[in-house]
Amino acid sequence: MRQTSQRGTAWAPAAFVSMIRRRQFHRIAFLAAGLYNIGWGIWSSLDPQWLFRFSGLPPLNHPSIFACLAMVVGLYGSFIWKSLVFRKTAG
């Protein structure tokens, strides 16, 4: 059985939310990641060939596949934002 310390265990991190070091840094990093993912998802959904033009690669035969990937990345960004806004607090 795993010993618990003052910082808690990997299985129960929510119980020790107040002990996260550099909380503001983590919030800013996740905010930036969410913004980036949402922006990349929107841009790539609207113009799925942009990355291939930018990198000098030949255009895709099926750009809808890349647009679908962009929508998934954008959705992931919205989940990151949701976790920041609606996060549970300890106590």
C-alpha cells in the first residue's frame, strides 16, 4: 500500500489542490494552450491546406481529414478552457 504524504498521492490530487506550487503559472500555461488549440483548430478548419502551403509540401488530396483533425484539436482547447473556468476547489 502506498504511503501518503503532505502532498497526497497520484490517485487523489483533488484533495490537495491548495498545495499546488506555482498555481498562477500553471493557470497561465493552460490558458495559453487552450487559446492556441482553439485558434489552430479554427484556422485549420477554415483553411486545411495552409500548413502544407506554408511548409512547401504538396496539397492534400483529402483536406477534410486535416479539417477533422483541426476540429478535434479545437475541441480539446475548449476542454482546457472549461477545466480552468469550472475547476473544483478544495474545501
